[in-house]
Amino acid sequence: MRRSIVTLITVSMMVPCENAFGQALPPIQPGSWVRVSAPDAGDLRVVGLFSGHDSQRIGVKPQGEQNTVWIRLTPSTRIEQSSGQESHVVEGALIGLLFGGIAGGVIASATHEECVSEGWFDCFMAVSKKDATIIGSLAGGLLGAGVGAVIGWAIKTERWEEVPLDRLQLNMVPLRDGGFALGVSVTF
């Protein structure tokens, strides 16, 4: 009996105890840009500067506001931290390539005129309507890709990384008779 009590105390000292209803957050620096989603609070979503937290709630100061909003932590609360901004050069170039290629091919096909030879070298570089459409698509695609890449570079969006909340929590509560009650909370 004594040995099991000593083992229980030793194990409980090695495992950090948290409130069974709270969440333990990994270290987030105050002033970090965070996004908190709380489906339990009517799909509440707050983006702002991280102010602090305790075992029951997290504080976020929304951009342009003076007061901190405190959100209760539940198993369904989702916290994401900004890892910087990213541009969309590749996406812009691909979209530009697609639309530029289509536009170039349509314009080249619509404006193509067959060459009528009136002299020796008059139709030296003449191409068929099919070839003109291909050349127009290639030229329009290259131009569109360049314009799209510049537009994609100018568009910046925030990158978010989820902050994992502790999924296993222990709670030790002293009882009146001198014993302890051990509570375990597991979230999925």
C-alpha cells in the first residue's frame, strides 16, 4: 500500500498538472499575431495580438481596438499563430499563362489573314491560321504569365500554423480525508 502511494506521488510529480477543464498552451510570445476560433461560442473568430492566457482562457487584442478580448478555452477551441506573409507568384503566373494563352490564341485566330503573293518574297514568313493561333497562344501565355506573376507577387496573405493544445491533462485534487483524487481529461 505504502509503495503504491509513493509510486503515485512520484509519477504525479513528473507529469505537469493542469486544470481538467483548461488547456495548456505552448509558449506564444506576447504581441504575436494569432487567430482564435471558438465553435462553442457561436463560431467566434478573433484575429489580433496575443495578450496572455491562463488555464481557462486566452487573451487577444484585435487590431484597431484598445481592449483585450478573453476567449474561454474548450476542447474545440483552435489557436493559430502567424508564421509571416507569403506572396502568390506561382499561382499568379499560372492564372496569367492560362488567360493570356487563351486571349492570345483567340486574337491571333480572329485577326489572321491569308497571304496573297504579289511578289517573290511577299509570303516568305506567312503562316496558316492554325500556326497563327499557336504562336498567338504562346505569346499571349508568356505575356500573361509575366503580368500574373507580378500581380501574384503584390498580393500577400498571412500564413497560419496551428498551435497544438495539450490533448492529455491531469488534475489532482486533495480530498478531505487526506487522500487525493486523480482526474484525467483526454481530447481528440
